[in-house]
Amino acid sequence: MILTSRGGPDYGPGPFGLSGSAYPAGVTTPVSGPPRPAASPVDLVRATRSDRAVLSNLGQLYRHDLSEGMGLLPNADGTFNNRRLDAFFVADDPTARGWLIRVAGQTAGFVLTHADDAGGHTGGQVLGDFFVVRALRRTGVGMTAAVAVMRARPGRWTVGFQDYNRGARAFWTRVATAVAGENWSLEHRPVPGKPELPPDSWLTIVDVSAGDLSGTGPATAPSAGDTSR
Ligand SMILES: CC(C)(COP(=O)(O)OP(=O)(O)OC[C@H]1O[C@@H](n2cnc3c(N)ncnc32)[C@H](O)[C@@H]1OP(=O)(O)O)[C@@H](O)C(=O)NCCC(=O)NCCS
């Protein structure tokens, strides 16, 4: 008799995350689930307002992921607010840019960036929102896409994240090291207007250089000169 279990790191050793003792004596636990989808090639496709449907849908998955750490519940209609994506759609920030991450031709995530005008800075970019679908996580897709987006616009980049978003710090420090070696810094900043929240972490990479994508997996770089919306 074989018990069906997803197994794997997300589910723990037994069915539905129960301990191994949940299996009857003598039953062998399957160790792997269905095959993972192809994790390459990674393409970054410039998103426009005509991509509203796919961005909105991915935006809901993204906000749901973040809601766990943030302790946020959905609205009465089951959706989460997504203010930066709303702002992208109304195009009130001419510096806002978006990309769809496509992997082996499939929809796999999205990226939103905008110019950094905080603290008197000019010329830098903020990587504001970043999402990879769950079935492709820990396959290097996020790293490949983040490095490609940054290297397409050399210079200073900042990324904000919450320390309680599990994996975010490990992910962004890996990305920073990939694009700038040790030339990045991390600081805590209070959340504007929300003193009750823990401070955000902000990672600053002073000088991302343009470059090839060797070592980060295959990816098509987004066009740096493309300003169309
Ligand atoms: C964070 C996120 C973008 C990472 O994407 P990903 O494609 O899984 O990342 P990668 O596979 O490229 O990971 C590269 C490295 O980052 C680190 N890392 C990524 N996710 C991690 C996690 N959950 N825990 C610990 N380390 C992690 C690891 O060092 C990893 O290398 P390894 O798998 O060889 O150990 C993805 O988990 C996601 O979309 N999360 C939900 C939305 C989110 O939190 N976005 C960021 C907002 S600031």
C-alpha cells in the first residue's frame, strides 16, 4: 500500500505536515512529488497597461504571500489591496516600469520598479515589487530575473523588505552579492506613518554594473532604453 503525500520541504515528512509517526507501520513515505516545471529559459517581458489582467491576478497571489507575515486579511470580496500595482495601471508615476517573468514560455512572476527620489537621491532605481510563482521557487528564477532587471539599468538600486517575510533577506543579499560583491549595505528604516509596525529593511547597492548574465542562469535582459508603457 502506498500513501499519497506531497512530501517535500513545504509539507513536512508526513501527510499534511504531520510527523512521520502518522504513517502506519511499514508504509514507505514517497520522497518526491510530481516533477517540477522547467526553470529555464527565463525571459523578462515588458509589461504595459494592457497586461492588467495577468498582473492583477499575479498581484493577488503576491499579496496573499505577503499577507501571512504582515497579518493582513483579504477584503470582503476575497481580494487584497495592491496600491503600487494600482498606481502602475493609472501611470501616475512616469518612472514606474513593470515586467512579466516568463519561464520556458510560461507565466512565472512579475517585477515592478520605479525611480528612487527618496532622501534627495537622483538617478537610482527602487525594485519595489517582486514575485515568483510557488512552483518555480528555489530554482534560481528569482535570482536570474532580479539580476537581469538591475543590470539593465546600471547604477544605484535599493530594495525594501520586511525581516518577517521569510527568505527575503537571504534572497536579496544573495542578489546583491551577485551584482556587486560586497558593495552593498543594509539598514532599518521606520515605516512612514505607521509607527506601530516594525521597521523595514532597506538594502542599497551603490553601483550595479552592466554586464552579462553569466553565473545567474539564462535570461533575456530587458531593454534599458525602452520607455514605452
Ligand atoms: C523571494 C522570492 C522572489 C525568491 O524567488 P526564488 O525564485 O525562489 O529565488 P531563487 O531560487 O532565485 O533563490 C536564490 C537564493 O536566495 C535564497 N532564498 C530564496 N528564497 C529563500 C527562502 N524562502 N528561504 C531562504 N533562502 C531563500 C537562497 O539562498 C537561494 O539559493 P538556494 O535555493 O540555492 O539556497 C520568492 O520566494 C517570492 O516570490 N516570494 C513571495 C513574494 C516576496 O516575498 N517577494 C519579495 C518581496 S521583498
